[in-house]
Amino acid sequence: MLYQLYEAQRAMLSPFSEFASASSKLYSHPLSPFAHTPLATRISAALDLMHRLAKEYEKPEFGITSVKVNGIDVAVQEQVAVVKPFCRLLRFKRFTDDIDLLTRMKDQPSVLVVAPLSGHHSTLLRETVRQLLIDHKVFITDWTDARMVPVEEGAFHLDDYVAYVQEFIRHVGPEVNVISVCQPTVPVLAAISLLASNGEFTPRTMTMMGGPIDARKSPTAVNNLAMNKSYEWFENNVIYRVPMNYPGGGRRVYPGFLQHTGFIAMNPDRHLTSHYDYFMDLMRGEDESAEFHRAFYDEYNAVLDMPAEYYLDTIYTVFQDFSLVNGTWEVNGQLVRPQDIKTTALLTIEGELDDISGAGQTRAAHDLCSGIPPSRQFHYDVQGAGHYGIFSGRRWREYCYPQLRDFIASHQGPSSGSKRLSRSSSVTVPVAAAKAESTAKTAKPITGKPAG
């Protein structure tokens, strides 16, 4: 019933939102007589803010049409490589008329980015993809809003997520380098572990960024909620059926609007201040700051429904039973054994101010992957970076990405066009960057048991 009430509210607010948008333009367009009346700027700003608070936010586009590679503009085309009921594997294909550059790009490492299925669309990693395209061939998982998947397609469990990741790894091939951001670190580690246990090829490298490998370490508000409520509480309080006006009508989901409410509730003061600042930017005519606000919230407010089976599996497996770290997790009847991974190099990345995945949660992967030689295990801490800062923004571009790029490059085979780096060069922050910003830590190889 709650989902139906939400839909009724959305339908009721939609005309108001459009009216507020049109009225805002009426009070701001230079040819409108209303734009020259007293308080016109204030009224226009208030109406614009009302429009944005009441509107429905659709799934954004990646919008990556070109990148600079070696200083040359290269065209980018978004292609669909694999289609599954609950996910599409996208490839960002690069094109150029420069034959030499094209040859070099063909020899660059392939990267599979596994985006989170945790509320937001994969476009949240737009900046991650854009930066990776400079030096890599990039694939990314694009998860489907569960309300758009017909019930006839069946359920989607955490085990199915693991199977999807395995299929995508096989599709990209043995040269693949896997990057998982936040939630997928757990199923990605399971997928690669099972590949190793079954004697299949495993990726050249796996990078895990800000994920709950061991949610018992430095628990955050997100962890505490999942651990302090029972499985039955989640099943009875956050799971609803999709209304029949969607293709997935009748499917049990964790609705996106409930997730969005939770996101806002974590930092209400910050969002209130942000919207007030937006209003003042419109008043002062600071278009650049106002556009930055729009771009951020167009992405932040666009959410998707998650399949109920997958969500509840994740709550139990990752945050209540800790099945991965306890060595008890079985996927389709097979035990997940990270210690079976032998040849894949491992890099973990954490942000000092991460309020989603606490300190040590991602780094715990090193204890589990005891079969990987210490010389192929690395960890990178980013002081001053929050959860989003490790894959988006200045710290991602200036600190995380160079570390990740060099880590991948240093573990490619002889046939790769990437320069093979020494261990020291693959883990050292550039001196100039280190002097400019003291908030980055150098990535270091793991020796013995990783701390905390």
C-alpha cells in the first residue's frame, strides 16, 4: 500500500512541479514583463527550488561522448555488450582517425567496473568511467530498475549477482582487470574466488574500493542499522510490491523512494544547507554554482528499486551472518574460498572520512586472500576523502586514479602495450602531488596481516 500511496503523491505533484518550472521562467526571462517587477528574482528562485523538490528524477545518461587520450580528442560510443534481465554490460568504445593512437589504445588494459546495486544508477560512476577511458578499455555493469523487470523473469538473488559478474568476466576475457566500488566488493570477491576454485582463469587484477568485506570493523550508521534490526524486520518494513502501472507490477522490491529517504536522513542538515545555497545562488545570478547543484542532485535523486530477494540476501549474508569472513558462504551450493585465488593482484582503497564503509572493512580482503603472494597485495588510504571522494571528484582524479592506473599497468602481461612498472613506481604518489596535498597516503604493499 505504501508504494501505491507514493505513486498517488507523485502523480499529484507532477502538475505542480511543471507549473512551478514554467512560472519560474516567467519571472526570469528578460522578455517577460513579470521579470521586471519587484521581487521577481526571489520569486523565480523560489519557484525553481519548488520545481526541483517536487519533480520526478529519471535515470541520467552517462553522456560521455569524447575523452582526451595523449592530448588528442577521441570519440566515445556507448555500446551494449551483454543483456541480462536485471543488468546490461556496457562498453565505452573509443574511436580515432589517428592510426598510431588507435594502435596504442587497442593494447591498453581492459577494465570491468562493477557498479553498486544499492539505490543509485550506475551513472553515479560517470566520472570514474571518464577518467578510466584515458588509459583503458572500459566496461561497466548497468543494473536495471527492478520495477521495470516483468515478474515472469523470475527472482534475482545475491547468488544470481555473483553469476552475472562471472559471466561478464568471461565475456571480457582473461586480460580483464576488475574494479568494484562499494557494495559489489563482496559478490565480486565471491565470483573471482569461485572462478579460482573451479580452475577457470581469474582477472589480472582486482581493485576493491570502499566496500563492506568485513562489516564488523569500524561499523558505520549503515552497518549498525543492518546489524541491529532483524531479518524479519527488513522483510516486513521495507519490502513492497511494485504497482501494476509498471512492467514489473507485482514484483517484491526495496523501493527506490525509501532508499532515497534513508540517504537524506543520514545527513539532513547538509542537504538543507545545499538547497538553501542553491536558492541564494539563483538570487545572486551565480549560474555556475547553481548548475553544479542541479547536476549533483539530478544524479543523487535518481534512484532505482532493488529486487527484494537480492536485498534481503545481502542484509543477511554481509551484515548479519558475515558469511564471507566466517568462511561459511555458499553460492549455489559451492563454498566461497578467497584463499583459492593465487595469481590475481589485489588493491584495496579506503577513504579516511568514509561514513558508508568504515576503516578496515575493505582492507579485510587481504586476510581472506591468503593465497595471493604479499608482493601482489597493495592497500591505499586516502586521508580527507569520504565515500564518494574515492571514485569521484578531485581526490579521485589526482590521487586514487594514478594509483589505480599504475597498479593495473604494473600487472599486465608482456603482450600489453602498457609500460610494465616496478613495484615502487606503481605505489608512489607523484612528488609534486604529495607536496600540493598532504591528505593523500602512498599505497603500500601488504606485509603480514593488514592492520585494522
